[in-house]
Amino acid sequence: AQKVTQAQTEISVVEKEDVTLDCVYETRDTTYYLFWYKQPPSGELVFLIRRNSFDEQNEISGRYSWNFQKSTSSFNFTITASQVVDSAVYFCALSVTGSRLTFGEGTQLTVNP
Amino acid sequence: DTEVTQTPKHLVMGMTNKKSLKCEQHMGHRAMYWYKQKAKKPPELMFVYSYEKLSINESVPSRFSPECPNSSLLNLHLHALQPEDSALYLCASSHTPGGLAYEQYFGPGTRLTVT
């Protein structure tokens, strides 16, 4: 069985602070995929990144960066110089079968001006 | 174009009504999904269609009936719902997994209230 744990239920920061959202996963499969999604108050889940288990390279996209560490089964997400528009619920997800996504419980990020 | 559209945005229905939710994508994806999301919870998978055929039904009650008329459209027919079915219903699409796991693109959802 797969499991994703996002231990931080809520995080509140002030604009321009850096913030890291933690994601720890569990799976016995050697091939798996990890994802991050953003869900703003409007409700739509926005895809941010997909990573497969064989690619441990960290990734940076603008103010967003991701740190994938198989040794600790973690796939953490950092927002640099946060902005009010980053306020949303962020979900980490895991897939081994292709169709099913196992989501974490989500982290509510609030960025205050 | 990575857009998935859903109609209606909001729906209020009584327990004896019949209504349908609609979803459309034009990304050439051959896998489409229905999810149910309650407040402050992650989405829960309901159904998966692959090449217009139902491939996964997560033991969803029969008062929810999915339909995939063609590769771009996905419907969810609702009948005799219960108040606990009130939730955000999300549609998503992706390339067909076939052993890999592709990112799913989600629509904005239909916020359903059952009275």
C-alpha cells in the first residue's frame, strides 16, 4: 500500500519569506511517480511537478524548487520569496499504477502581506 | 492548451432530482477521471475511463453513473443523492498511463449541494 504524509497542516508566513512544504512517502514499489499540486481557493488543482523514482535531480522553476531524496523518502517543495498569490492548499501525491494518485492530506499555506 | 472545463460551476439539487455534470478536454488525452472532494480533504478517486471504457470504479454508489460519450467528454449522472454527497466534484484528464504515471490536469470543479 502507498502512503503520503504531509505533516504540516497549516503554515503561515509573511510575504517574501521562504517556505518549505514537507512530503514523506511510503511505497514498496521501485518504480513510482511523485507529484505536487496547488489548489487555490477557486478549487482547481494545478499541476506543478512530476518526478519519477529514477530521477533524483532537484528541480528549480522560478521561485519554486523541489528536493527529492530517496534515502529519506521525501519530496519537499520550497517557495522562495513567497507572495500572497502563493496562498493555497498544496498536495503531494504518489502513483505506482498510473491511474491512481495517493494524495497527502494537504498543507494550507497562507502568505500574509 | 491544458484546459479542462466543467459545467455547471455550482449545482443545488434535491434528493429526488436527476442532474448531470459535464467535463470536456481538448488535449488529446485518452484517460479521464472523476474525483469527489470534501472540505479540507484531498480528492478521492471515483471513476477512471481509459479509451472511453470504464477501467476503475472505486465502489461508488449506483446513484452516481458515469458516461464517456467520446474521447473529449465525460459526464456524471446524478440521481437520488444524499446530503452527504454534497462536495466539490473534479474532473481530470491525462495521457493513458500504460505503465507510466502522467500528470493529471484538473478542471475547476462543480460545487454540488444536495438539499
